Amino acid sequence: MKNTLLAFVLGMAGLAAAQQPAAPAQPAGTQPAASQPAASPAASPQAPQQKKEIKDPAEYNAYVGAVQQTDPNAKISGLEAFLVQYPNSVMKEDALELLMGSYQQSGNAAKMSETANKLLQSNPKNVRALALLAYTERTQAQGGVNAQQNMTDAMTHGKAGLAALDSFKKPDGMSDADFDKLKAQMSSIFNSAVGLGALTAKDYPTAQTSLKAAVDASPTDFSLVYPLALSYLQPTPPDYLNGVWYAARASVVAPTPQYQAQIEKYAKSQYVKYHGGEDGWPDVLAQAKASPTPPAGFAIKPAPSPAEQAHNLVQSKKPETMDFAEWQLVLSEGSPEDAAVVWNAIKGKPLQFAAQVISASPTKLTLAASVDDIDKKIADVELTMKTTIPARLMPKEGGETQVEGTPVSYTPKPLVMVMEEGSLLRAAAPAAPAKKATPRKRPQ
């Protein structure tokens, strides 16, 4: 688990052993010890700003003796003993924070989390404990460790942390700049947990808002940038503009060349799905490499609508030279005017084509004439034969045949063209069935 962010959050609170904690006020009649730690800016965030006071000299000495330890293990032992001996001490929350930081420094993640939970029992709004748990639980979930429960817990702690952060008071002696930085890092931790939990629950609006806030704070964190891309691309309808950008950005910050290649391939496929082609993709990728956020005016031109594709086809090609798939596109997706251009050109005229037999009788064939309809095994032509088909020439269902027929009517969606005057061809008809000119659906 990467501990850089977590160590910063804990360290800023004076929880790392290298940073001296604030000492409580001495009980009356107690002489200052030469080795007593000086007051530090790391006061507890939820505590009143006035100095806490331990009235019992023995309790005071036990606390100061524990926090003065420079060895993490010695400090842990001293703090554990103090908490057992003085479970209701005014310094209990401070001691637990110090203990949590000491366990973090020693690398004992289990005890660190256990102490964080004890802290929340003492103060449910302790932002450092909430940050620690939200961070560790979401990273464990992303690592596949008890993923569902950890993500649920991370989201719970993230929401509680964001609420507690509103009342988080600046510790005495901390600069405004350091306090703003601390709050920003904590906000990033909490938003990450909430956003990833929402993405898991398919609450895409919450995921987008929270993950965007987290990514703005940590723009090179692949574990956040890629989920942000998914939060835009997985809903129905997708937000392709933001989704493609952050998917491209995720490919840039991915941790290994293999991941970079895989994520770039995915980002490119989403771009092509929306745009309708690969043109312009290198520019999008270059911009994602140069900036963590989309530049002003960033846009991706969507693919033409099916009606636009049909119109462009009618404008660029005569109906007599189109294949069946292109007729299908115009008749099913085109405007009434464009459909009329094609239908008037082919109606009543004998057409020759290859098709797959869906069903066959001596007087009628149902056929699939486009590759997509062949794959789906659905008919797009109903052909009434001119004469009865002899048994020895009867086409086999599922087999390919070559026919001639005259269009007399059609239904547009799904396209079924009715033909008469049908006949089987012995000579080769136009080459294999044309791939259906399936329009690229403009993403909604």
C-alpha cells in the first residue's frame, strides 16, 4: 500500500514519532521536568484550543514518559500501558492518535486500523482516524481484499470524513498554508472512498462528482483517474467527451507499459465508437499527455447520425450501383425523401443478388441478403417465385443461393423487402452478400 499520502496526513497531525506531540498542562505542584517535550502545533483537531490538564501527577508522568520515547516500539508500549491504566484520561484521544501514528510508522497496518476504530469510539468525528480507515479500506478493496465489504466500509468512512471536515479546526501553531494542504489531502482521501464506492454501486452521478474532486487533487493517481473515466463511460447514455478524455489520461498515468497499452486501446475504442473513425485520436492522446484536465474548448465530433449517413450515401452514389446493404440503410434509416430516391430507382426492376436461405417452399423463399442479418439468421427479403421450384433444385435452409427478384414493396424497420417474379440463377450473381451498412449509432 502506498503510504505517502497517509503518512502526510498523520505526520501533519504530529502522529509520526519524529514529531513531538503537545504536552498536557502539568498538575498543580509538579516541577517541570528537564526532558518534558515542548508544546507543538499538533493539538487534537476536535479538542478545544485551550491546553488540556492532567491533574494526577502519576498519570501525567506516564503520559509524558510514553510520548517522549523516540523508538516506535517503546512509544507503542508506553502508550498502550497508559491507555490501559488511565482509560478515561483527558488525553485519551491524543494518546490514541499518537498510538495510531506509531503503528503506522512501525508498519503494523492491522494495529493501526484497530487503533483508528478505537479512536472513532472515543470521537466519531476524528478526521485522522476516518482518513486512515477510508484510505486503507479502499486500497484493500481495489487490491481484491474482501473487496465488497472494504469498499462499503470505505464509503461509509469517506462520507463521515467529509462531514467531519466541515468542522475541522486548525491546530494551534499550524500555518494557514499547511492547514489548507492538510484539508485538501484529507478531502481527496474521503472523496476517493466515496467515489469508488459509488462507482461500485453504479451511482454514477455521485461517482463522477467525488472522483473528479479526488483526481483534481491527485491528477497522476491511476487508481483514481481510470475509475473516473469509467464513471463517465459506463452509464446509459455515456458521457463520451469526459469519458474519452479521462480514459486517455489514465493511459498516460498507468503504472506499467503493459497497462498503458491496454488502457490506450480501450480509450481509443471509445473514441472511435463515438466519433466514427480514428482520425483525430493522436491529437486527443497528445493533449491528455500534456494536461491533467481537458483544455478549454475541448470537443470530439460525434459520428453522423444514421439519417445523415443515409443522406450522404444518396448524395454520393446512384441507387443502381448500391448493394443490398446500402439500400437497406437508406430505406430503413433515411429521410422519406432519400428513401424515395432509392425506392423509385429499384422498384419494379429485376435485381440479382446472393443471399442465405432462412426458409424455403416450392413457391416462396425468405432470405437474408446482408451479412448482419445472415449472422442474426433473420430474413430481410421475401421472394415469391415466378414458377414452382423443382424438388431437385430446392435450396437448403441455411445454405447460400443466388436469385433474381423484382421489388414490389417494403417495410422499413426492420427492413423486409417483398419481391416477386423470383427465379434461381444458375450463373454467378453479384459477389457474396454485402455487409449490412449498419449505421454508426450516434451515442446518446
